[in-house]
Amino acid sequence: MYYVYILKTADKRYVGYSSNLKRRIDEHSKGKVSSTKHKKPIELIYYEAYLKKESAQKRERNLKKFGSAYSSLTKRIDK
């Protein structure tokens, strides 16, 4: 399985993907990921599972564009 996830920090959200969600969240929490290293605490607020790596990568790219896909998803999450 491949996962697309959204993390929430004090001031931002971070979108990523991984084949091992638990390990990746642990890496973020321990400061091993440069993009979230100084943004603690980190909270997993959403994830989606995919069978194919390409599908997860495509979804991550769509969300990172912060267009309509990201806007509609964050509206659902924030409810």
C-alpha cells in the first residue's frame, strides 16, 4: 500500500506520500524530515491509501498544487 497524508503543524500543513505511513510519521515527529524538522508538534490529520505507487504520487502532486482538490479536501477535514 501507498499512502498520501496531511500533517498539521502549528502554522502550516504538509502533504506527502509514503509506502510506510507509520515509519514516515515517526520520522517527521523525530525531526528527521527537513521540511518539518522545526515545526513541532506534528499531527496526522488525514490519509488515503492506494494500491499503486503512481496513484499515490499523482494524488500528492494534485494536492500540492493547492488547487480545487486541496481546497475541497481541507473543507471536509476542517468540519
